[in-house]
Amino acid sequence: MIKHPKIVHRTPSQEVYDTAKQLGLSDFQARLVANRTDQTEQLDEIVFPKLKHIQHPSALKNIEEAAQIIVKAIQSDGAIVLATDYDTDGVTSAWVATTALCDYFNVAKSRIVHVIGDRKTGYGITDDVVKRILSIEQPIDLVISADQGSSDEDRIAVLKSHGIDVCVTDHHQIPVSGVPQSAICTVNPQQSGCEYDKTIAGCFVIFLVMTQVRQTLIKQGLLEKDSPSLKYLALNVALGTVADSVSLKSPNNRAIVYAGLQLINLFQSPAWQALRQLNDNQGMPFDAEFLGFQVATRINAASRVSDVTTAFKFLTAGNVNDAMSYLQQLDEDNQNRRAQQEIMLQQAHQQAQQRYTDTTYSMTLKLNGNAGIQGIIASRIGEQYGVPTVAMTDLEDGTLAGSARGIVPDIDLREAFQWMSEQKNDLFLSMGGHKGAAGCMIPLEFYDEFSHLFEQAIQLQLGDSAPVPIIETDGELDDWLLTPNLIDEINALEPFGREWPKPMFSGEFTIVQIREVGQQKTHLSCKLKTPSGTVFQAIYFNAKQSENDPTPFVTGEVVVCAYQPALNNFAGRTSLQLRISAMTSIE
């Protein structure tokens, strides 16, 4: 049994609405803004994002010390090792650091050694990463971590014992034991005493560090005062920021993503030129949604099913032909990932249907298949049932690797995992992540105990009422507002993402026409009529779990829908289309 989503309307802040109107927004736009924040402070910086609004790097604890350390390494002649995570945030962090060091600070490319993590061996500076670093033949001046390292004291201590300095740059939560004592320096906005925005991604942290390195080089007379700023690096900091699902209510994140999208849409980079050839987004500019669903999915596919270095080579390709070659491999990896995902989703659906009840607070699933795909499974199942979900994969070595998604806004997964570890101190072999997304590894025999403790941990955070799927909307729209011009008003409030969601509306409709479409016949193409008589074309993706399921709605049925208005370009004509997120019959 699956609970129908509860469609609720966001409650606007009158104070924010009034302030937004003073900033020159329309009534419609002011309402959307007032639905997304109750803070008038910095509202102009949120609504009109600009790079000049970014918090100064000096607010990032230890950044000046890190810059001094990196400048010293730049002046030397040994290897600078970049140890980065395997997801899009990590790959873009590697691109940011490499581009800054080589293209802006004149470090020879032969001195840069990349050690990008392997999803199969786990997140962070793992034993495998240490082994790879220790096998580097040339002398090592410095290891710089990006998007990882804060929880890796034991492995960093091994590197230190071999005389290798590690400068940690990261954005993940700091463990209870504190920052890694064996690191020569740690730059992470999460550490105590740091006044920087806690929501920024790992690629943003390394971007700020490299910005500070530039200032230090200039101060020391090692770089001309008029040397180019690092603004261009916003190009892929935007991609990593969107991909990591950090808050887009933050003025810092909004500014870097907005600036990055402007650079992306100039299509001067071979990688982005290749992407436009593969998918031109129906001639529309690339937006944050495109980065998340069309670009990050392909980059993440490399580490899920193939070789993560393909993604890095794609971003750093020197010409369009090379970029297209790597992109075609990423696209093939992504198609492979989708095929594997469908098989694992079938397993997950079967388990979820058997376990879910009205009083279920969480879901823990044990799957066979590719561990690189379990995060997607956790998101899909979690969103469908409206509960925090952990998808675990049997690694066939006596361990389970798990990816967790919080789904419910009030849930803190790191806090949940910490509480679980306190109840059973040998439960986790490793764990890490954010409030809303986390990963772990546990012994296979602890699976049932893990499931039980996870349910308890979530119940402790949520209280007496089990969660239900909730879709928040911006209310109903009059027919006359539903025109292509509406999209322009909405787009003016880009970028959209977590905590600054793309506008969603609700309404009552009568189904005039309905048919199954798509290769698997799991999508529904509909014509929907409003109570006032206007008919709109609509599409409901993944309305059915499989092609064998019956069509859930019939012509003439009256339904309540949560939807997003979108443009549909077909045969040279542009019309408004409703993208359905949820549809429920009125009984």
C-alpha cells in the first residue's frame, strides 16, 4: 500500500511579500518569493544574485594558512596530489583546483597528480586512496583533499607517518572527535569557530581556497596584480553546487550558480559545447534543473558503472572532438546505469510493498546489484513512500554499503547515524555525509539490527506521527495566468533547487483525454480541463511503476493535480504544458 501524497499550499510571509514588491517584483513573483523564505534580510541578494555578494573568503577559518601552505607547494618542484571524491562535486573540485593551479598559477601539469576516489571502495580518503598516494614515484610536496577528508584522521595519520602533508578542504560534517589532527590544515565551514556559510559545496570551498591562494601569490610578488581573477571557475562550481543538492536559498550558492550558468550559456568551453550538441535543451538556455538532471547524472554515471576519470577528462578536454568522445562514453555509462537501476528498483519496490504500513517511519532495503546506484534507489523509494530511506547493497565480502536519503525536511541523517552508533558502537564500519544524504558501510550480519535502530532513530526525531508523502505547492492559478509568459516570470527567480524549489501549483481538472506513452508505457499524456473550461495538454512521467500496471485514471474523471507549467516546443510552435507531479481522484 502506498499513501497518496498530501498536497499542501505553502504559507507566504506578508513581510517578505511587501519587501519583494519594494524590490520591483510582480504580485505573482512576490508571492513565490514569500512562499520560499520568511527572512527579509539579504532578500535583494537572494532575488538578484551577483558574484559581488559572495561572502568574503577571509571568513572561512584557516583559509589564509591553507593558502600559505599551497603557495609554498607551488614554489617547490614536487608533486601536488589532488585527492577528491568521485561524485560531481568531487570531480568539479578536481577541475577547479587543476585549472587554478595550472592555468592561473603556472604550475606545470606534470606536477599535478589526481587521485579521484573509487565508489566501490567507499567515500573519503580510504585505505585504497592512501595506497595509491603512497605508490606515487615522484616526491610529494602536498596532498590537497577536496570534498572529503574531515572524517579520515586514521588514513591521514598514515600519510603523515610517511612524511606526506595533507591539507583538507571539505564541507561535510565534522565528526565528534573533531577535525583530523594529522592534517597540516583543515578548511571546512562546518568546523567550530568558522563564520562562513555552512551550506556551500566542496567545489565552492576549494574555489574560495584557490581565490585566497591567488591573493597570497600577488602579495608575495609571485603573481602580477592584474592577473585574471578566478571568476571563470564559477562555470563548473555551479555544476558541482547544483549536483550536491545544497541550499539554493543561500545568497552565496545562488550567486555562484547564477554566474556559472551565465558562463555555461556562452558555450565557450569544449565540454559545454559538446553538451549542447548532445542535448540543446530544445533551444532554451541551460538552467539549474538541466545541470542536475542532464549533466550531473552523466558525470555520476562514470563512477557508478565505469571509470570516474572519464568525467574529469570530459570537463578538462581541450577541444570539442575530445569532449564529445568522453561525453559519448558518459552517455553510454548513463544508459547502462539506467538499465541496472530498473532491475534494482524492481527489487526495492517488492521489498517496500511488503514492509510499508501506516505506522512506518523509515525504510531500509537490502539489494543485489551495483552499489553505485543505491543512492538513486533510496531517493526514488523514499519519495514514493514519503519516509527516510536507506538502500543497501551486498558487496559479497561480508559487508553492506548503504546510501541514505532524508526525504522528510526535518530529518538529520548524520544525527540519526550518530545516535545509532551510540546504541551499538560496532554497528558502522564507516559513515559520513550530510543532514539530508549520508552513506555508510556495515557488517552484513548487522542488517536487521541496523533496520531496527534506523526506525527508532527516525521516530525519535519525528515524534508520534509517522511521515506521509507531502507535495508543497504555491497554490492555485487562474486560467488566464497559464500562458507561455508565465514561464518568463518564473525564470526570473532562477536558479531553483533545494530550499528554493521550482514553483509547483495545484488545481482541479477533468480528464478529457488520456493515453499511455513512452517506451515502457509508464508515462501518461493527458488533456485536462479546468472548471472554467480551458483545456491544457499535460504529461505525467512515471505515473505507473511498470507497463503491466493498469492505467490509474479514466476519461471523465475529476482529479486534483500538483503540476509545474513548462514550455513545449513542437513543430515550430511553443505552447504551455503541465508537468504533473501528483494526481489524485476526487471521490
